[in-house]
Amino acid sequence: MSRSKVAISIERETLEELDELVKSKVFPNRSQAIQEAVEEKLSRLKQTRLAEECAKLDRKAEQGMAEEGLSAEMSQWPEY
């Protein structure tokens, strides 16, 4: 995957905490730490969006559609 350089502004206290993590070898460098933080945040936002969309679903209607499709298929299954 290709990488692009970006410039950011960050509060001094946050940067000091970040540097401590790099110094203690939690991350190899600032760039890696920031990249992982951004990726984690994006992943969480996607999960939140999925949960919000799922919450909009009508459970009874969804269950009815699932059972409707299942009952049609069950009649075609062989008995064991």
C-alpha cells in the first residue's frame, strides 16, 4: 500500500505522551503510532455506523422474512 506524507498540528502534551510511547518501544516511531491511532478510530466509526444502521431495522419484519425464506427451503430438504 502506498503512503502519503501529511503534516498535523498536535497539542504539546499529547505529543509528549506519544514520544514516551515511542521511547518505551510501544511504537517504533511517531508515524506508526499516529497511523495505528487513525486506523483504529476509522474502524470504530465504521462499527458504530453499522450498529446504528442495524438499530433501525424492524426485528419482527426481519425475522419474518428470514423464517419465510427458511420455511420454503425446509420443504426441499431430505429427511434424515
